[in-house]
Amino acid sequence: MLLRNRKPESKPFKLADGGGLYLLVKPNGTRSWRLDYRFATKRKTLSIGLYPTVSLSDARQRREDAKRLIANGQDPSVKKRLDRIHLANSHANTFALVAEEYLGKMKRDGKAEATIEKNRWMMVELAAPLARRPISEISAVEVLEALRSIERSGRIESALATRAAIGRVFRYAIATARAENDPSYALRGALQRPQVVSHAALTKPEAVAGLMRAVFEYEGWPTLVGALKLQALCFARPGETRHMEWSEIDFGEARWTIPAEKTKMRRTHDVPLSRQALEVISGMRPYSGDHRYVFTSMMSGKSVLSENSMNSALRRMGFSSAEHTAHGFRATASTLLNEAKLFDGDVIEAQLAHQEPKKVRRVYNRAEYWDERVRMMQWWADEIDGMRFAIR
């Protein structure tokens, strides 16, 4: 057929190609491919597309595809409608939309606000290049490019954490029938691994004494000073200290219960509170007693102290990042407690909430070593007082 040369007429007419396929030519010049077929004894017509956008060879191929569907018991018209619905849903279900749904689920599941905000930062801010893409169409290459962009900025650990966060969004999409695979899974090992760097810490008794005097004599924002003191007294992970909530403190039992979702090992961790630690926490009442968090930020609109606040204070005291960090209080306490030889190593490890890889020293039962840890934490607080008030 010379399709391009055939002039339209006053009435629509068909140019048959065989096998039910024909070109319908309308008076306005529109030419569209149609396929007449029978399915379940009913005569039906399938619209294939406009000519010349759909060429004769393309139309013939689609005719054969339709015949294969009929042979397999599928109605081509129904499949076309379902494909159109699927495509519309696919484009409506963007990565950003599914990520917001997942964050909502985290909130309903009772996840900590800090955990939700960290995930939001990764899923919304760092994964922004994926935001408007239909989640079912995102490829591993696209995810890798987004992660490499983070990596190139020097945020190696953030890139790795974001890969895991993106994977959680995709697994949620799979569970809710909006994606069929998780492209982030194929990227394991594709990103640069951070070099493990020990957190700087002072461990010599004379140096530690100077550190403790500086911390307890530091004049700054009250909640920041309080957080530094508690970091020295309880040597929890800095993020756990910063996100301490009033609801986690049992003053009667002298116990701080850190929820599993806030801990590195995702296990609830109880911290015995010495007399000095209780005094520090009680001293925060005038500044944050009406708030959720104990150590509220000095910045307007911020709920807790920033991640670098304690380290910045240590720098102002004169301790460089190569000498001591907020995380370093853990190494300081561990070293001096072990050197004192007054407490079993398992008791110290239990207080540090460490997890032994071979499960030789598993001490995560909340009641295990509790009495020993109570005595140890009071001894440590008294030791800090001794260092602070020793004759210089």
C-alpha cells in the first residue's frame, strides 16, 4: 500500500493489510492502525496507533504480538488498558512519594525522632536526584550516580548510609507492590569504604585530670556544659547523650534507659547514674524541663545540641581534634577503669555496650552485671572528682 499517497475521502475508509489489520483513513486525514479480532467468541477492535508514527512494519509486529496474546488466553485490549493503568501508577509513585510514606511508617512504628530525621535527611536531601523518578523505573546506575555525588563531596560514610536508606525505601516499595527489585542491592561493594580511625582520647592520668578540670570549669551554654559533664561521667556514645530524654531517666532507680533504636547495637542499654550524674541532669531542669530532651540546643528552632557542639567546646578549651573528642571519653574511661584493676573486663564492656564478634562476652541481658556496674560508675564519678580537686 502507498499509505502516504492515499488521499482522504468524504467518508472514512479502510486499507486492509491482512490478518485483521487495517489502516483507517478519516476525512480529516488522520490515519490510524486498527486490528479486528475475536476473543471468547466476541468481535473486538484494538487501536494500535497513528500512522506514520507507527510504521507498517511496526503495525504488523503488533498484530503478531496480539495474536500471541490471544493464543495464550489473553485479551489484547484488556492488556493494553492494564498496561496504561500500570504506567500511570508507575509515574505517580515517585521515589519521593514512597520515601515519605516510609518515613510515615517509621513514625507509626514508634521510631525515635532522631532516627526518623536522619533517615529523612538521607532519603529526601541526599537522594534528591531520585526524587521525581518513578520508583519502578530507577536503575542501579542512577542510584550509583547519586551516591557517587555524595562520595565525591568527601562524605564517605554518608554515601554508605544513604545506600542503605535508599534500599529501605525500595524494599518498602516492593512490599507495597510498586517495585519489583531493589537496585541498591547490586551496589554492595561499589562504594569506597571509610578508613577506620580511632577517636582521639586522653588516657594518661595527668592529662585526664586536666581534661576533667577544664570540662567541669567550662563556662558556656548550660545544656552544652551539662552534656559534656555527663559525657565524662557516663561515657555513652555522644549521640545517645545529646538525645537523652527526660522520659528515659528514672531518678528513683538512678537509671538511664537508652531505647534500642538510639543505640548502635540496636539493643536497649541501661546506664547506672552516679550521684554526680543525677546532679548534672537535675541541674538541667531550669533550662529544658519543659522540653522533651534534656540537653536542648542553644540555637532557636533546634531541639537538641548539634552533632559537633561538644567537640567544638573541647576545641575552645584548647584540646585539638588529635588530642581528644567527645567520643574519646569512652576510651578514657575504658583505659583508666581497666588500669585500676578493680572491675572485671566484662563489667566494663557491658557498660560500654560493646558487642563481641564471637559472642564470647555477650553481656546484653539488662540485669547482668548491674550491681557491679552501679558500683563502678559511682567509683568513676568519685575518681573524676578526685582528679578535679587534686592539688595541682
